[in-house]
Amino acid sequence: MTARRWYHTPFLVLFLIFALSCEEKIADNPLVEGPPKTFLWLFPDSSVGVGVSRQDIHWWGEDPDGVVRGFLFSFSIVETDVFEPPDPDTLRYTWVTSNDSTVFFPLDTLFRRYLVAVRAVDNTFPGLPERSVVRLFPVPFWDRDDNGLLDPSDEELPDLPGAMDPKGAALTFPIRNTPPEIGFLPNPTDGSALKQPDTTFTVATFAWKGSDFDGDNTLFAYRFALNDTSQDRWFTVPLRDTIVTLVVPRSRSDAAAGEVSADVYGGYFLERRFLGEVAGLRLDALNVLYAQAQDVAGEFSQAIVMPSGDDHWYVRKPRGRMLIVSDYISFDAGLAFETYRSSLAALPGGAYATVDHLDIGLGLTATEKSLGMPGRLVPPFIDPALVHTFLLFDEVLWYTDQFPSLVVAQLSLFTYMQNGGRVLFSTSFQTAVDPSGALRDFAPIDSISSVDLSPTRPPVPPAVAGDTRIPAGFVLVPDSTGPEEPYPRLAFNASPVIHSIFMRPVYRRSDARYIYHLESDTRVPARYIGAPNVAVIDGARTIIFFGMPLHLLDNTEAGNPLGLTAFFARAFAEEFNPLQKVDRRRF
């Protein structure tokens, strides 16, 4: 019995305590009515330390009798440290519902102070669309047109004064400008680091892009200098010109030695903008370019340099009226170039005694070339750099192996010809014919034979339209349908006995004419049909040979004692009439 009373005693005590407490009345403690209070992320006694113009700012509000609906946020320039909004409050506020922001303080000087002011607003105010502009003077109103004036298009906000923090929170930010940065754009071909070919003529394209920690909208301009960074050698270009091309016209370089000024163009060729002249380009010498970005505060970035490291940039002065473009890496590349050079040098009058040479296949293997990769002397920006380079010359003689650099030709030759240039293009194809339509962009052709020219095809009837094996001595017969005197006969060299050329018949465009066809095949069995056309000309602008590398046709034993020289005399001295040329020396 005693044990049972002991067991229930604690329960009885708890019951009595609970019963007594139910009878006690607790006094009500109602919430204090009043406006919300605003807090910034830092509440210093003096201004914060000097910072950069991009700041992450946090704020919050507390409302003892409700909830915070949103905030009025403002920042403005001040001359001294300020820790509360002005009275009367003439600030321009923005209505926001977030409680943080990354603020870019605009800087047009090296140093400024900015006042940040925030007022919390409770739920007795219905709110506004996000980022609405609010002003509190002369009365609170929604400044719909953001002109600082209370006009009929605006809306007064009578509920705002009782809903917002009357004091608000404010903080002064001393801001120092951050210098901009600049870097060269990547190579547009493969995304690698941009660099100049190690040798160029008096044309070079550079591309860069600036940035600024303070915000890219604080960038102002770019400037660059050649070889010398003295204050008077810098050339400033507008912010939009992130692609800049330097060009020395032949009218200037032909008479110069040592150092010359270069014309400066912005943009690609067809949209080029002449920006002026920059001094300091060195002819037949190594050169260096320095570039900087400038921001609105007047500070410059660290200079970037091209070339850098072990690279170099040599500028070669053009000397001849013709540029020979070697797109040829076969075993006889040296002999091929010498054939063209010597045949041209033998022309009467000596106009082609000096020719310039650009090897666009330099540094490539056969596999790389078959994949369409450019050689190391091809500028990354084919347009505009290669177009401007071609325009330094009256004619371009371009010869290729079985893997022509069609993309390079496509991006340069058409524009060159449209600006008065003349092109003689000699090419052959091992595989698919003109897969990207590049040839039709600049060549006067409608189509090319797509017959199977595989070396494994047996030479048995029936004959097909093309072949890969042409015997020595086979003749290119000039077409007699043209109004002018026919071209001289050309014949394949006596060595080797068989020429592997990947010959393909060509079909002209309606505004072009044939100038050569291959003699009929008398072999038994025949290896091709008829006398296929292999060369066309278009209005004295372009001569195209398909499957006929011209250096294989310098046969002086086939009734043509002058070989290719006779052909060049006809093509350049007569067909490419100098009186019809456009004066490109202004480019």
C-alpha cells in the first residue's frame, strides 16, 4: 500500500501544478506598430576601405508588425563620406524585392565616392513592378519616364511614406578604378593562340579584345604601336575595331627603304574602314606590335606583344608586279617554282624579271594538306590579310598539287579579282571535285568531270572521260573559237615518260570560253574520250587549268621553242591588258 502511494506522488504534484497554471492569466504583449528598419551588410563608423568598382552589396529589413515587401535602392556620387540619405531626399531609387546585388559603380576618373542608400518597405504598400524608378521629392511618386519630374505620365504613391523606413540605411563606398585588360583573339581557323606568319609582305592583321573588372562598358579605346612605344608612336583606334589590318601601299613601299608608315584599316575587307596611318613599320626587317586597352578613367592595360617568345615577324618588301603562290609540296616543288620564275623572267621587256613568292604549303605534310590545313605562311585572318596582300600585285599565279588549298582560295581570290586583280590558277584533284563549291566562287566554270580517276582503274575499254596517266609529249591544243589570236601549243615534258596528273575535263560558264583542250587519245586501248577541254578564261580576269600543272608543259621539243614563256607572253602581255587594270596601288 505504501509503495503504491509513493508511485503516484510525482504524478499528483505535476497535476496540481498544471491546474494552478491554468487559472493564472498572462498579460497580453502586443507587437509595437511602426515602420520597418533597414540594415546594410556593413555599418562602419567611417567609410569602408578603398575598393574596386564592382561590389557585392547585401541588405535586409525587419518589420515588428508585419513583413517586408521590398526595398528602395539607390546609389549616387558624393564628395564626402555620408551615412544617411539626404534631407530632403532627392535620390533616384529603384524598387527591388531582392536583398543583394552586384553593383558596378561607373568610373570616369581614377577615384570616386559613392553613396548607397536603402529603405525597407513593408506590406502596407502594394508594391511596384521590379526595377521601377521611385522618387520621394517633392512627393513620393513612380517616375515612369525616369525624367526626375512629376508629370502627368507618373503616379503618386501616397501609401509609401507610412510603409517605408523613414531613416533608411546608407553607406559610402570609396572606389578606385581598376585598369583594363587586353588579349589577342584566338586563331579563327583552329582556336589556337593567334600569331603572325613568321614572314609577311607589307600587310598584317591583328585581332584583340579588351575587358575590365569594372565592367566592359567602362572600356574606351585601343591603341597600338610598332617597334617603339614612345608616347608619340601610339595609334588609337575606336573600341569597335578589334580586327585591325596594316597595309603599306606599293606607291609608298616601292620608293622606300628602312621604315615606312602603314595605312590602318578596321574590320574585314568588304566592310573596311580607313582609320589613318601608323608610323614605324620596318621593311626587310623584324617587327613587333604592342597593343593596349584604355578605359574611360584614362588608365591603360598592360601591353600585349606580338610576336612573343621564340616567334618572329619579318616584313618583306614586295618588288615584282606578280605574286607566285606555291600551293605545291610534291617532290619536285623546287623545280616547279624555278620553271615558273625562269619562264616569266624570259618575257620580253623584263616586266617579270622580278617576281615575288608566297609558299602557302610550307610546313605541311601531304596528310595535313589533304585535310585542308593551311601552311604556316597563311595568315590566320585570310580575309582581310591575304586579300590585301594579293592587292599589292597586278597578277597572282597560283599552282597546286592534287590537294589544292581551296578554302584559302575561296576566301581571297574572288575579292581580289573583284578589285581588279588577275589570276592564273593551275590545279589538279585527286579525290572529290570542289566539295565546298570554292572553285565556282572564283573560277569561270560550270562543272568538272567527276569520273573515277583512281590509279587502280584498269586501262581497258570502254574508255572514260578522264585519266591519271598522260604520256610525255601529249599536246594541249589551243581552242580556235576565240576572237583573238590562238594561244601557243603546249606539250607535256619529255621526262618522265608518264605524267600522273589527275586530269579532269572542265565545262565552262556561259560567260567564259575555252582556251585549251587535250589532244585526242590514240592509244589502244584509249584512256579517255575525245579531246576534253582543260582550260578556260573569263573576261581577261581568270585563266584556270584543271589537271594541268603548267610546269609540266614547258616542252621546248614540241614545235614550241619558247615553252611556257610563249604562253605567259600571250596571257599577261596581251590578255591581261595593263590598260584595263584597276590601279590597286592605292590599297
